[in-house]
Amino acid sequence: MTNKKILLSGVKPTGRPHIGNYFGAMKQFVDLQDEYEARVFIADYHAITTVQNAEELSRSTMDVALDYLAIGVDPSKTLLFKQSDVPEVCELGWIFNCITTMPYLMRAHAYKDAEAKNKEINVGLFDYPILMAADILIQDADAVPVGQDQKQHVEYARDIAEKFNRVFGDTFKLPNPYILEHVKIIPGTDGQKMSKSHGNTIPLFATDEEIKKAVMGIPTNSQGVDEPKNPELDHVFALHKHFADKDEIAEIERRYREGGMGYKESKDILISNITRFIAPLREKRKEFEKDEESVKKMLKENGAKAREIAITKMSQIKRSVGL
Ligand code: TYM
């Protein structure tokens, strides 16, 4: 046991993570793993709200584990585990279901978006915030690093903790979202929030070809090379902010505003910067890919540790409820 505050977060194994997932959340897992007692997981129970194919789910789960390792999540510092190795989160989810009202869950952005798009909404998707609250509260998390789109979910976890404490007595800590202003919404290649469902992503481990294709596909206006341009209105420039250093950004901005920087040149610079950033991550991932067996073993061992923590918390929770 340490006096460090507890950090907890997760990523869903639903296809390849993109640079929005990385800058918005995953990078913080790495940057904060010394300062916090870090617990990071693969949200495979959450993934089955959409991924309903055994082979695909288990492949994506291993892939997210490899992604975490490749970006520098260090299992000697971070408790890295699979959500389903802690089935107590489902048990706690049930208890939370019983103190949460339907209208409250119906106000969740993710639910409202799905409804607005006339999607078929399974009960798991509707209940998503409850399971997420269980993930967070069963681990006594203080800080939950996420992107802006998950802020409401962390607030739900906080509300649910308060409600539980009010009904059953003081049992849970109140968690806080940890959101960095400059990366809270990473834009995709079309300027909207980068998201797998928008088809506007740049995968975190993209090949050189994929990077080129994604950047070349960014829509730009018809202004010629010499015309002055407003960088704030350009989707290419929005991405420069995350891949160029300060001086280079200032220089690109100056040339946009004065005229003389065409979109082709701007895209070439972006391709070269993204490639320089991603190439070493890809190399590191290849190293871990060689030995999936030890990754599985690590997940199993860590899963057992995370479960032990959850079981201890669960016995306190059950006492509070009278189970
Ligand atoms: P997931 O896998 O959908 O997203 C992982 C993280 O990436 C962030 N993110 C972004 N950040 C900035 N800009 C973007 N364009 C962008 N797109 C995605 C998300 O905000 C998220 O932090 N529900 C979680 C998984 C989860 C979880 C938890 C997280 C389940 N239980 C408990 C924290 C604590 C999710 O959305 O994952």
C-alpha cells in the first residue's frame, strides 16, 4: 500500500485505437504512472455492447494489451488487467442499477445520440454508465483520465457514489475526471471529433501508407498557395498542433497567415511528423507481438490482483447494503 492517489481508466477493445484515444487518454496513463498508483484495464465487458463475435473480441483484447505496452504502460508500475477478470464489477453494477432511475440514465449523451440516430439500443448500452461507475468505484479511484466525451460518465460515477453513500452510509470515494484542456477533443480528418464511428480516424499504429492516405484525404478549401489562410479554420493545421513542436507550429501558422504555404506542403509536413511519431511505436509493438503468451500471463496475474482488491471492497459494500 502506498499513499499515492489511485488512477483508473480503460479502453474498449472495439477495433484499433486512434490518435484521439492516445492523446486524449492513453498518453496520460503513461505520463501519470509514477505519480499515481495506476490501474489500467481493457474494457471487454463494455465492448460486448457492440462486438458480438468471440474471435474478434479476444483478438481485439490482446491487441489493446499490446497497444498499452507499446506506448509505455509499464506493468511493473501499472496494474494492467482485463475488466472481465474482475466479474465483481457486474455484481456491483446490479446494486447500482437498483439505486439509479431510468430518466437519469436517459440523460446520458451516449444514449441520447444512439436514440437520435434511431439505433437499436441494447440494455447493455443503456446501462453502460452504471458498469463504468462500478469499474471506477470498486477500485476506489481518485482520478480518471479520459477525453471530454467520457466526462459525463465520470460525473455519473460520482453522482452514483454520492447516492449510495446517502442511502447506505459512507462507502465510496468521489472520483474526479482528469481531462487535459488542449487534448480533450482531438479532431479527426474531417474536423469533427476523431471517432471510430465517424470513419475519420488515424490509427495509433497506422502504416506509412495509412498515414499518407488519411492525411491526403483531409478536405481543404480551394485557396491557392500564395493566398493568406486562417489556420483556425483548417483541419490540417488542427492536427499540426499535436505533432509539431512549438517553433514549427509558430512557423507554419505565420506562413498560413502571410500566404505562401499551400495545403499540399502543409499535408506533407503533417505526414512526415505523424510518421516520425508513429514509426517507433510500431517498432516497439512488434517486439511485444513476438510473445503474446507472456502478455496473457501478465494479464492473468494482474487480473487476479485487481480482483483481490475488488473482492475486499465488495465485502464492505455488501455489509453496507445488508447482503
Ligand atoms: P473508449 O475506448 O471509447 O475510449 C478510450 C478513451 O479515448 C478517449 N477519446 C478521445 N479523447 C480525445 N479526443 C478524441 N477524439 C477521443 N476519442 C476517444 C475517450 O474519452 C476515452 O477516455 N467508456 C470508456 C471505457 C471505460 C472506462 C471505464 C474509462 C470503461 N470503463 C472506467 C474510464 C474508467 C471509453 O469510452 O473507452
